[in-house]
Amino acid sequence: MVVSVRRPLLAPQTPMVQCVGSVHELKRTFLVSAPAERSTSATNIRRGLQADRMKRVLQGDEQEDGGGTSGGSQESLKRPCKQTREEDSEEEEASRCEYLPQEILLHIFQYLPLLDRAYASQVCRGWNQAFHMPELWRCFEFELNQPASSYLKATHPDLIKQIIKRHSKHLQYVSFKVRMESEKERKQCGVDSSRESAEAACNILSQLVNCSLKTLGLISTARPSFMELPKSHFISALTVVFVNSKSLSSLKIDDTPVDDPSLKVLVANNSDTLRLLKMSSCPHVSPAGILCVADQCHGLRELALNYHLLSDELLIALSSERHVHLEHLRIDVVSENPGQQFHTIKKSSWDAMVRHSPKFNLVMYFFLYEDEFGPFFRDEIPVTHLYFGRSVSKDVLGRVGLNCPRLVELVVCANGLRPLDEELIRIAQRCTQLSAIGLGECEVSCSAFVEFVKMCGDRLTQLSIMEDVLVPDHRYGLDDIHWEVSKHLGRVWFPDMMPTW
């Protein structure tokens, strides 16, 4: 059932921001207003519609009395009657909205941003009650991803303060989204709105003293805005959540200035409940800091971090008898400077992980230059999902085929102009669990590609190959290769014109 909602209290051409008026009107949204005033809101709407209708009817009568043909008089009567029917319909719609079931209102309100929820709560008593239902505030996303000139100025701080004051005890699943602004927006605003949004997120965090969160996510779009804040300010706000949330199970703090002492506070208060920890690109955390988490949080099932935090000691800790079976481990291998050196993880450490958690997924993202792959893939590694974001050499891909028997998904964004025929065939032979592959900006002969599909086509669920990757040869050309590949896949297949990964 689609419900058409009319906003009778707002003029059609009046901006929302101007309708709020003052801070006192915003506070009125959250404070319990007089019952008589709220209960008569729908009645006032109906009275206004009736008065307007009567005025139009009287105007029609005056035109009729003023002289005119009988046909003209009939037309003047028809128009008010038509308007009357339309306004009756609008009146009925307004009445229906007032008596919508709380369950439907709750479902609708969950899709509204914070500011729109506040406006909707001013329509009538029933909507105001729905606005304050505890179920509405268990899962909430603070979208601080608008330019400072619009969102932060349109949403008065008292609005957020009242939300936290009345509903912080209901908040359980909270995330903050901080946008990255363009250079044009920064020049227009005259301020760094991304940093301003990050500061607003920290201010909100520092007020969550009466809540017990289960999930917290700090998300920066493109640029790590939280890294631009003073470290002490961010740590102080985050510690408030760590201390007061005794049942935190999921924490996503990528690209933030979190450090070892703050992780110790996290462990001291949430070691029994923490299940997921994502903290890639956190330069102030040391291997000892993440090892402390692994030693104490025995229920940890998902972990995402940078390669510089990975160590043999960490893998051994995750493989201890006290620790539950890890389900997902993501490692980002990123080169900050060309020629950077990377340490090596022992094969015995990986073997211990596989023995303890034989079904765990090891996801590795590589953003390295070709001459930085020296320590990798020399020995067998239990990687299941492998992504190369920069150019990778034939030699490295050859080692992948030899030492990655658990590989399930492989994405190669670039390789160069040397064909990868042998490497691709070796991967098909040795990686018997491979079910998804993506290739871009590299070369493979059409014959080798068809042979690859013959060997593993029955298990390939995703085959994303750029058209420029395939090189025609004496057996197959670009016009007929899709028929041959489709035959072995058992479904229609065509090369991609653009990357889909």
C-alpha cells in the first residue's frame, strides 16, 4: 500500500531549513508538548481546508450573481465542485496519515535522515510518538557527508544533543559517515568541511556516555578525514565509547589515529564480546598493540589490518587453543614509498593457522611496485582471495600458481605486454578451488584462454575479462571466442568492455 503524505504545515515553495525557525522549535520536537495541542493538529488541518473550500465556493457564487450566461454559471459551479472533491481527497489523506499503524510509521521513519525525521515528528501526535520509539534508535547512521554550508548549518547542535540525551541508551548499532569534499567545494565554503564533519563525529562520540554500543563504524569516503584531527581529541572521544560499551562486538576504525593504549582500553572493557575488528591504515598501532587484542579477545572471528601489523606471533596467538576459529582475515599490503622493504611470514605460522581454522578466508590486497614482491609467494601461503591493484610481473603470477593451492578468487588489474598464457594454465592446474577471475590491462592468447576455461569452466561462477586482454591467434578470433567459451561455461559469455570488479 502506497501512502501519499501531504505536508500541510509547510508551504510548497518554502525551504525546509527556513521552516524550523529557531532553536526553541527544534527543542519542541523532542520535549513533550501539550496533549491538547498535538491532538488537535489534524482537526486544525481539516478546518483550514474547509474554510478555504467555502471561500472558493462563495467566490464562485459572486461571479454567478454578477451576471453571465447560464452556461457560464454552470461552469463556475462545476469548478468549485471539482475542487471540493480534490480537497476532500486531500483531507482524507491527512486523516489517514494521522492514524497509520505505529509499525508502518516505524518502518518509514527508519529510511529517513535525521533532519527529515525531526520535521516529520512535528506533523501530528502519532508521528511524534513514532519518532521517540526506542526501536527507531537501535540502529542509526550519522550521515555527516554533506558540505558544511548545508548539513552542519541546517542541523542545529541542539538537535543532536536532544537525540543523545533521550535515546543514547537505545543506540546499539551506530556508524558515522564523513564525506570528502572536492577542491571546488572547499573554495566555495572557505572551510575544510570534511575535517569539520570529522570533528562533529568526535563530539558526538564523546557524548555517548550512557549507551552500550554493539557496533561502531567510522567511515571516511576517499580521504581519511579522521587522520586530520588532533590525535588526543580523537582518542579521548573513542575511549568514551570503549569504556561505556561493555558489549562491543563490531568495530570498524579504518584510517583513524587509534593507538596501542586505546586498544588496551578496548580490550579491558570488551574482550569477551569483540567479534569483528577492522583497522586498516592505522599508523599509530604497532604489532604489539594488535597482538594484545589477539591475546585477550578469544572470540575474534574477523580481522582486517595492514601487513606491517602482521607477524608470526600474531598468527600463533590467533591459532591458540583458547581462540575461536577465525573466519576472515584481510591483509592490505600497501607501499607508501617506492622500494619499500617488507618482512617475511614463516610458512610454519601459516600452517598453524590452517590447522586451527581450516576454513578461514585469507584476503590479500596488493598495491606494490613490481620490484617490491620479493618476500611474497616464495613459500606456500593459504590465501583464498587475491587482488593486485597495480602491475604485477609474470614471475609473481607464476609463483601464485605454484604456492596458492587454496585460491578461490584472483583479480589482476595490470600486467604489461607479455602474454600470461603459461601462468594462467598453471593457475588452472594447481588452484583447484578457483571460482572467480578478473583480468585487465594484460595479454592472454585466445587459445590459452579457451584452454583455461576448459580446465576450470565447470566451477567458474565469475569470469570478468576485458576485451583488450584477449589476443587473436591462428585458432580463435575475437568474433568467435565467446561461442567457444560459452560452450565450456554452460552459459552465454562475452568479454567485458569495462572492469566489473
